[in-house]
Amino acid sequence: MLAILAILVIIIGFLILSQGRRMQIETGLPAGRVVYADTGAWKAVERPLFSALYQLAGKPDYVVKQGRQTIPIEVKSANAPGDGPRRSHLLQLAAYCLLIEEHYQHRPEYGIIKYADRAFEIDYTAVLETALLDTLDAMRANLTEGAATRSHHDAGRCVHCGYRHACDERLA
């Protein structure tokens, strides 16, 4: 009876692992262990990563540990733009790389932006990091000067914006 119970436990464990890997493949995640998730699919929504040094917080959709490598993944529901990832998406991924470096004490070599139709592996270079830090400095200067204004004319973006309730420039 004990042997049957042990075999049953092994089979159930195997099925659970198979389900997790199947889910990982379906979401387009690389092989490895998911150590952070901000989606309902994984039922492990985490607190935002926070950098005291850069006064920056963010919630990557996934962080996958692959050996010594820690990989942030940002998932977009739309198809990829024809000319490659949007600059805002590149900077968002760079922010996650910066946060991961501080949180996990290991600099990611790259991150992934996963669009509905394809994925891009983006190297986390010094050039990309500098572009992020320069953008953060410019954003903070705009806020300090009171020069931060809405940067689009798309009512759909406003409808889904988390700051719509407090924005006096909202379109919808």
C-alpha cells in the first residue's frame, strides 16, 4: 500500500511539473525557473522591485533564472512593430534590468520583449543603461519644472492609464 501511495505521489508531482513547463512554453518564456511573475497565469504576483539608489520601481511580467543568468521578460499583447521594439519598450526592459541588478546582485546580460507574434532578445549594454538613466533624468527635470505634459493624442491610451483619475489632460 505504501509503494502504491509513493508511486501516486511521484505521478502527481510529474504532472504538476509538466503543467508548469507547458504553461511556460505557451507564454513564450525561456527554459529556466520563474522566480518572479506579475501575471495572473502564474498565481505568484510579486511586489514591485525597488531601487533606492535610482528611486525607481517596476514589476516585470516575468523574471526567469537560467543557471547564473537572471532574465527579465516583458510581455506585450500587440504584434511587434515592423521596425523592431518601440523605444519605450526598450527603456522599460532596461529599467527592469537595472532593478534586477540591484535586487538580485547580478547584472542581466539581456532581457526579452515578447510581442504577440515574435520575441526580441535585447542585450543590456552600457549604451542602453545610459539611455535609460538620461531619460529618467529628463523626466525628473520635467516634473520639477512643471513641464511634464501628455505625450499623445490617443484616447485609448488614456482610457487604460492608471493615472487617468488624476490627470487634467486626459482625453477620455
